[in-house]
Amino acid sequence: MSEDDIQIREVQFANETLLPEIVKIMDEGHTVTLRLRGFSMRPFLEDNRDKALLVKAKDVHKGDAVLAEISPKHFVLHRIIKIEGDNITLRGDGNLGVEHCKLNDVKGFVLGFYRKGREKIDKTNGAKWRIYSFVWMHLYPIRRYLLGVYRHIWLKFFKPI
């Protein structure tokens, strides 16, 4: 079979079925590209449009985007907003509330994102992501209003790709 004959097929599974398998693959030392589902990382990342490149989490810090298991088979891809000993507090960029987990519940670290159908990755250690992260994290006091404008005005005129 030549490379021209290869067909790529995308299959969707429920998170509680797929994500434990993704964690096993990362535990074996592999990286995984995962299409994102949900709206919790808006406005930077969109449901079913963007992808995350994940690796097994090792040394995580405040501000890192991670895949964490916040309850059995319930995973979120959110940003770490606080680390106190073994306790981790997470918040999605599009969320106002927080989730909590233990350090050993952080399963994956995001190396970067493929956004808007692009083949070039936006690395989480790159200037673009770091500036965005710094600004967005510090806008938390007015995030509710910014997200409201984004959802009710911006998306009406500029639908995600």
C-alpha cells in the first residue's frame, strides 16, 4: 500500500472510555494529539476545532495547561491556577469556577495546541502562549464580562472555523 492510498478516519469516543486509554499511552512514554471537546478553554481554544499535544505530566507549575482526573474517569483539560503542596486548583479559561485534584491526578501536560485547523503548533513555552496566558490569568476579575461579549457578540459575527 503506497502513502497515497492511506486513508485517515477520525473516530469519536466518550471521554470516560477514551481518556483512561490516552493516559496509559502517555504513561508508556508516547505523546498524544487529542481533539478538544467542550467550551471550558474559550476564547483561545474551541470545541471540536482545536487539538492539544499531550505528554505525561512530570513537573507542573502554576499557569500550565494540563489534563487532570478530577474524579474517577472525569477528566478536564484546564490551567493550573494554584498549587499548595499536593493540592492543585484548576480553572478553564472559559470558566469562572474551579476544580480541585491532587498532584498525582494530573495525568498529562500540554506541549502545545493546533488551532484553527493549522498544522503549525502553538507551543505552550512559546512567546504567544505565555503572553496570552499571563494577560488572561490577570483579567480574571473582569473575565465574566469578556466571556459574555465573546459568546453573545463576537461569535455571532465571527463563527469559529
